[in-house]
Amino acid sequence: MSKPEPITAKKLLLAEGRDAELFLVWAVRHFYSEKDSQTQVMDFGGINELTNFLKLLANDESYDDIETIVIVRDAETDAKAATESIQRSMAQANMPVPQKPFEYTQNSSMKTA
């Protein structure tokens, strides 16, 4: 099971797998200067690990400082099922749950997509 690394930024991109993580790290570096970027990329492992990863993430002492969490995963062959799976994981971790893919939602302390 993947365990979150310590939180070092106010914005998190959570990627399904190492390949997606490396792509997102490259994208963040390409589109934002390292000095200006407040975005951290983490690999949450496989989709079956997302719920536990999010719960462990919430135990980090810097969790309350997070402003935004975006979860990135592939949909395989069923985009609706993939979306519902992410929504269930977010709900079980007591996070704001977006109703649609590529759409933000937020509560008083955090924005998610």
C-alpha cells in the first residue's frame, strides 16, 4: 500500500501510478517555475489504494494547510465507474466531493477536483 510522503505544498496533485506521477511532475515544472509553484505531486498507488491513501494523508500535520487537492487517474474502459470510485474514496475520507469530473467543489477549508 502506498503511504503519502510528507506534505510540503498547499496544492496537491494525486496521481494513479508512477507514470502519471512523473508526467505531472514534468507538467508542473514546465508550466510553473519552481520558485512560484505551490504544487506537490504524489503517487497514491492503484485505485484500490486511494481511500486508505486519503485517510493517511489526513493524518499529516500539514493537512489543514492544504488549499486544493486534485485526483488524477485513467478511466480505463468506464469513465462513469472511475468517477464514482473516486467520489466514494473522497467521501470516505471526509473530503468535499465534486459531482462531475474536471469540476471543482469546496468546503470552508479545501477545494477538490
